Amino acid sequence: MVESEYAKAVFDLAKEENKIEVFTNCFNAVIDTKTKEFSDILVSPFIHKEEKKRILSKVYHSLDETFLHFLYVLIDHNRFDKVNDIYKEYEKLVLKDNNILRVKLISIDLIKPKRLKEFEETLLNKYPNMKIEIINEINPNLIGGVQILMDDASIDASIKGTLDKIRGSL
């Protein structure tokens, strides 16, 4: 995956320059301000790369200069459309570097703090050297139960997921 390669390169650069948080903020600024129309301009084959870079430098003039040059590299290699995916991979590297395990619990309602604490303790026993970060998201389409997403693994312990599995096996 090309996104992983770019993410690793920009992460290594951020780490080398002690700018991991700066680059994270830069990624967020780009993603938060990037509209479809703006992206269309930056990926258009009809606009010269130098013009695209000039546009980037005007729009993102307040970003870190090194990060801005990273965006220029994306333009040079026709990869600006991958910036969101690159950020997702970059974020995984940041979490791993900080020994943080991010777990997303998806449920029909917010999980009670006591249950979250119990779940966190269970994870700490399994991953003793990690800091656990739990995000509880609500999905009103679930019938009950919970979906657990961590790293690239997922566990669907929801009733809807169970019913879907049964339906698929019939």
C-alpha cells in the first residue's frame, strides 16, 4: 500500500525533527480544510504541478515548512488524493510509537463508565506495556451487543452481526 510508505516516510521525518505533534496538527489542518472542489484542483491533470504547489503554499502558508514540502512531494507523485489515507497510517505509527492501543467500542448506547473501566483493565492485563485509549461510538442501527475495533482487528459481538452471520450461512 503506497499510503503506508508515505506515512512511514513522513513519520520518520517528523520523529527525526521532533515534530510528530506538529505534523499531526498539519495533517488535521489539511484534512479539515480540504473540500472536494479543492481536491479536484490538486489532482487535475490539466493544472501544472508548479501551479498546484503555488496554490498549496498560499492556502497552507501557516503550516510547518517541512510538512508543506511533504505536500509538494504528494503533488509531484500525483498522490494528494491519498492524504487522508496517509494520515490514517501516520496516526497508527504515532500510536504504536507511543505504546497506545486505541480501541473503538461501537454500541447502541454509551457504555457506562464502570463497564469501560472493566474493559480497560481486561485489555491492560492482555497488553501490560500499552496505554489504552477507548473510544465509545454510538450506532443506533445495532440491535444490541457491541462491536470492538482495534488496530486492524474487529470483533462483532452485536446481535445484528450475529444475525447477519446466520443469514449468510442459510
